Amino acid sequence: MEIVARTMMRVLGPKTIVLTPPSCSAIITGYGRETGWRVPAFQSNLENVAAYASGIRAGLEILGKDDINVVGLAGDGGTVDIGLQALSGAVERGHRFIYICYDNEAYMNTGIQRSGATPQGAWTTTTPGGKAEAKKDVVAMLVAQGIPYAATASAGYVEDLARKIEKAKNVNGPSYIHVHCPCSTGWRFPARNTVLVARLAVETGLWPLYEVENGILRITRKVKELKPLEEFLRAQGRFAQITPEQVKRWQEEVQANYQRLLAKEGQRWN
Amino acid sequence: MSIKQTSRREGPYAYKPADAKTGAWRQERPKVDLDKCNGCSTCTRYCPTGIMRVKDKKLCIDYTYCKGCGVCVTVCPRQALKMVPEEGPSYASA
Amino acid sequence: MPQLKALDGNRVVAEGARLARIQVAAAYPITPQTPIVEYISEFVRQGQIKAKYIAVESEHSALSAVIGASLVGARAFTATAGAGLALMHEITGVAAGNRLPIVMAVTNRALPSPWSLQVDHSDSMGERDQGWIQLYAENCQEALDLVLFGYRLAEDSRVRLPVMLCLDGFYVSHTTEVVSVPDEEEVDRFLPPYRLQNVYLDVDDPMSVNALTSPNIYTEIRYEHFQALKRSLTVMEEIGEEFYQHFGRRYAPVEKVELEGAETVFVTLGSMSGTVRHMVKEWRRKDVPVGLLKITSFRPFPKALVRDALKEAKQVIVIDRSAGLGSEGPLSLEVKAALYGLSPAPAVYSFIGGLGGRDFTLATLEKTLEKARELYAQGLVSSGSIWVDVKEAGD
């Protein structure tokens, strides 16, 4: 998450107001009288980052302060579950703000409980036998709403992420970047492998890097030959319970999805 | 009856820059081979703690805050970094 | 020049917002507040208010958006009722705890369940400990005036607290009365433009607002809040005097009606005060020594003023328009606490009625006086809340 936060600030600069919900990113917003941001920041409730962003943008606009970025840095829990209403509403109303979801695929700050973004088969404290349900695709939901800019990104490819944040910065409306953000504690792997695990997700085709700009899809990192999904899964303890049959089935899904995505390149998403 | 004007801020706000010396957390530290390092800055962009800096095309590491996570080692395109056990005072700079 | 117009409660709230030159409004429609949001949308479209109107997707987001706007320097407004206020509850503490001068109109409506569209104070009573200033308007004139009064009070540097302006759903919100709409220039003289103070989000002076706190500082922050609420009573009186100088109408935390020589004093909130005011006049004509103490500021509760106003009375009849389940009517608890320790103390009889929109009639009012006298004659100086307008079985 810190990799994402630093990349974000590198691109957005000092004329930025940051919103963080109670979550991993809130640790930067601080404790007591101490804070880690050098820009104005505000801690929202878990579900209303996008609502605050709406009000802040409206306030800035009526005061004629148009050169300030408004960005939300929220986790998957506060976005795909409880945060969905506010996000969908803010996107529908078209406010100019950037929403970055760092997706560590569970409620990590409270101790690894499952979220709608937890992938199938993953261990969490509330899915001890592995999650049965599939991962929610919020990017697709927002694209269906007609968001001007939405993208996937990864903590393993920070330049791709930085380019996307730069694009988002210049959108005159809402933009959404969903960043795959491995958590060594929750996914059960040594911290040093964070970037490697993130890259494996992309290189196996599980987490394709793409952007949808005004409805048109563009894949931003094409993988010539997909690595076997097993490499990604076996790198993490949270998938220890997955059976070979599940891996096979999942592998097929991933490859099929990737092919479908490639076929849609350059065209309207839906 | 007059009320004393209060100009101090009231409410939950934070203004002190946090400055925990997180270097004390680490159990191993990254060591750079300056012959291999060409100052490409890749590690500076991946370091979660932002303690890598390139000066005169070579890497400088600020050990005051380095937590020893080891991500830098995995992203260096020239394998110029490796983790070594932490010995002696944790804050000594490279 | 002020103008006399026939307007209903919802309309006057919108007028108040217009005159107060609000800059951001975010609201979600809910009966009986919907005309407020409709009028504001129309005013914005016509350019009568230079503001951004955000048609948010829920009340929870409404207050969140308004807090955001206030934090960057915009004068912000919202309105809601009943279940909408309940949905906002997670955020009402955020507005108050961050000491933001937001004004919110609440067209009082019963909280479910059972579902009701009609007036009941259970919604605003549910917020009474959140740290807002809570003002109750008796009629349309008050509803208009208290919006202006509210912003002036909220933005005062000695206060810096959000104001909840309560007006009875339908009884005030949808009733047309003749009101004096203040002159815009006079309002500008009374209410200066909003300027950022205290905690805010400003790129030229960054700070992190609303971060986590430790047990080390939480209490002190809460204590400052507590003191601000206490201070606001005195500031209210000051501003009430200022308001009178500008507009000729006086507002204070309480209003005393015919307390001279009153043996029995009624204590009420909201539009019911109007009913009692009328009845007090009738009774006095028949030489019945009754009076009315109308509470305008329920939070902060003007303990000292109430104690002082009631100390000569023999009986106090408190009427709550909310059930106060599990204990007694919330207003009666406040009154009893205010009178505690007085010796001799008036007898306090607590009545609950008018729930879920039931009309609190003159006949019901007579019943409370009868009942209070009955109990007094029996030597009972207090009662748990008496549900005075409950229908008998078989009705």
C-alpha cells in the first residue's frame, strides 16, 4: 500500500487533498497529533470516501479553487463492499475526483477478514476453508455506469500505475484505478516478495493491466506467454488448501478471460 | 458576560509530521554493490518507505528509516542489492 | 425592506438558506422535507442561490458531502427527517466532533417502527447526545429566522458547532403562515460571509483532520466540545439580541409566556408550544394561573434558565412528543434534572402524547392539566411519563 501511496503523491503533487477511510491507508493519516501526509488529508468513515470527495469538489468549485486534486485512497473492503453506494453515486454525478482502490483482497487492517474482492479459494479468517465466491469486478460496474476513466494497475508495475494516475489527474470527471496490492501478512508470503507476487498475478493473466477511456479498452501490458497460474498460487500460503482440480479450473477461466480481453482491445467495453 | 476568544484549534486534527525511526525495526539491511549500480532509480520507485535516493548516478540508502523489507533486492534490474544481517547500530548510513 | 409573504415551513427553510447565501447543499429527498430540496434545486437553477446542489444518493452521503464542502470553506446546508436522520447518525458525530458550522433542517418525523410519515420528535431525540446544537421552531417565522440565527451561531468562533434546526413535520413544514421575509441586505449585515477557521483542508496550510486518537487526547478533545456547547448558550443570548436589533424578533434559549404568578407551567418543544400558548391565553381569561415555558434550545439544555423560570411554580407539566422508551420522555428528564435540589421544588408531571403525528388537541391538553391536579391533590409530586392520549381498549 505504501508503494501505491508514494507513487500517487509523486504524480499528484502538493496541491492535493487526500481522503483515507479507516483502513491500511489511514495509518498514514495518522494517530493523535502526528500525521504522515504533507498535504491536507481527512479520515472518512469506511463507506463514504466518495461522498466526501463529492462535497469537497463541490466546495472547491464554488470557491473557484479548480487546480486542486481530490483523491481517495481506499482499500477493497471500503470500496467493493460498504463503499459501493457512495462510489457509484459519486461516479453517476460526475464529480471530478480520483478514486484509487488498493486491493489487498481482504479487510487487512482489521486482521484479514474476507471482502467481496477476496478471490475464490483464498484463506481468510472468515473463510477458513477458502472463499467459495468469486471476486467482484468493480471496474466493470463503473465502466457500465459510463465512468470516463477506469483502469486496473498493480503494485508490481509502478510506472504503469504512475501513468494511469497522471491520466486520471487530467480527467474532467471521476476516475477509478483498481490497484492489485499484495499483502505479505494476509496472503502469507515473505514481505520481500511483494513486487514479485504482484508481477506474477499480471504475468499469469490473472490480473491483466488495462484501462478503459471513455468506454474504449486498451491493454497497457500485454503478456506474450502467460505463466502457469500455479506459480502465482503456490507463492502464497493463503492458497495452500487449493486442490489441483480447482487450480486447473481456475487456470482455464483465467486464460479464457484473458483471451476475451485481448479480443476486445481497441473496442467499446460493452 | 464576555466569553474569552479562543484562537487555538479545537477538534481531532494532526499537524506534527510523524517521525518514528523505523530503522530500529529491521533485522537485515540492503547493501548496494556500487560497481553494479548504475543509478537507474528503479528501487527508489518501489521502496515502500521512500528511503532510496540516487545521487550522482549512484544509490544512497537512508538507514534511519529502512525497515529491511527486502523489496528493493527483488526489483533491481542489475541485482546490485542484497540483504545482509543487521549488525551494530541500526541508524548508521551507508 | 422585509416582505410579508404566505409561505409554508419547507419554503421558509429554503428562503432562509437562500438568504444565508449557502454555497453547497447536498440532500436526499424524504417526506416531509422533500419540498426543501426541490426549492433549493430551483433557486440554484434560477441563480437565486450561487451554490452547488448535490443530489446525493443517500442521507449518509448528504451529510458527508456537506462536511467535505464545509472543510474546504463553503457554507454548507442539508435537510432531512425521520429515518433519513437515523441513517445519517454515523456521520452526525463527525460533523460535531470536527466542529463544523453546518446547519441542517430536520422536519421532525417519527422513526420506524412502526412506520409513520408524520410528526414525532424521536428522530431528533435520537441525535441529542451527538454534540449538535438543537433548536426547535414553533412556527414558520421561527423556522426561517432560525436558519439565519443558526449560521451566525454555528460560525461564531466561540462556538463552532453544527446546528440542527427542528420543525414539526407537516404541522410546520406543510402549513402556510404569514411570515416576514427579511431584507437581503439586512441579512448580509447580520451574517457575514463564511471564512475558514479551526480545522480545515487547505493546500496552503495542510493538516490531517479526523485521524485516529489515543486515550491520551480523546477526552480533552471531547471536553473542548462539551465546553463549546456550554458557551454557546451565552453566545445564543448575545446573538438573539443582535437578531432583534436587525429584524425586530427576539430569540433566546427559552421563551417565557405568562409566567407571572403561574402556579402551573407547561414545558413544550416545537409546534405544540403554539397550541399551549393559545390555551394559556384562554385559561388566563378564566383566571386559571397557568403559563408556558417554551424551549427553543434543547441542546445545549438551558438548565439554569429553566430552573430559574420554574422555581416559583407549584406544578410543571412537561409534554414530550417522543416516547423516551425504557425511561421517561427526554424533555421531562431534562426538566427534572434542571430542578434537582430545589427546595421547595415544583411537582413535575411528565406526559407523552402526539406521537406518530397524532394531533395534540386542546382536549388532550385539558386532560394533562386535570391529571396533574389530580396527582398533586394526592400528594404525588412526580410521575413516570403518562401516555395521555392512548386510546382505551376497544377503541
